[in-house]
Amino acid sequence: MSKKHPHILIIEARFYPELTDEMARGAIAEIEAQNGTYERMEVPGVLEIPAAVVYALRAMAVTGRQTHYDGFVTLGCVIRGETAHFDIVAFESARALMDLCVEHALALGNGIQTVENEAQAWARAKVDDKNKGGGAAAAALAMIAHKRKMKVDGL
């Protein structure tokens, strides 16, 4: 990272709060390990995460450097159920986030888990197992470093 410490917005879907808390623990540990700072925002579910990113982008446009995020970490979990709702939530949230990343050159670590059952969700969430929250933060930090190196958006 450059001399300027990265400031990240962690957006957390609270539909499965215990899982999200564990993923946030991993994300925060990774951000702090790389001398970053963070703010947290809670939304009801995974489908609300892309809108929260847009809110942050618009807030930055209005307030300039007063409200500035170098990157984003999105955290949440979608567990397959008996209906097609899983597919809609998983695909639409991923597509919306990818579209935002490409359109706005965002540094974003996507930590939205799409799993078959709760056991898979916990294995991926636990900091001492797969630590997907930490992985999402590491991805965001890596993309921030790339943006800075390439001087994208004046970073």
C-alpha cells in the first residue's frame, strides 16, 4: 500500500447476523493488518448491497473528500432453499456488483457466500477455517493497490 492508508466501507447483509459477524471479524482483521481503516454499513439482505454501494458513491460525489472510500467489502450469505429465490438473489446481486465495479472502476472484495447449507456457510465464514471475510478484504485491498499504481481516479 502507499503511504495513504486505505479507507474501506464494509457493507453487511444482516439476514444471517451471526454468519455476517464472523465474516466481518475476518474482514476487519485483514484491513487492520494492512493498516487500513473502515466503516461499517448494515443492510437487510444481499439484494440491498448493490444499492448501498450506489448510496456510498453518490455520497462521495456530493461531499467530495469528506466522505471517501478507497474500496468496498461486501459481506452476506445466501443459503439455498426450496425455491428459485436463491438463484435470483445470488445471480442478481453478483451481476449488479460486477456491473458497478466495471462501470465505476471500484475496488471491491465480494464476500457474499452462496452455499447449499448452513454447515458450508459456517466453514466459509469462520476466521479459523476458510475466512472468506478476510479474503474479500484482501481482494479489495489488492484492487486498491492496483488502482493507486495505475493512478485510477486520482488515488
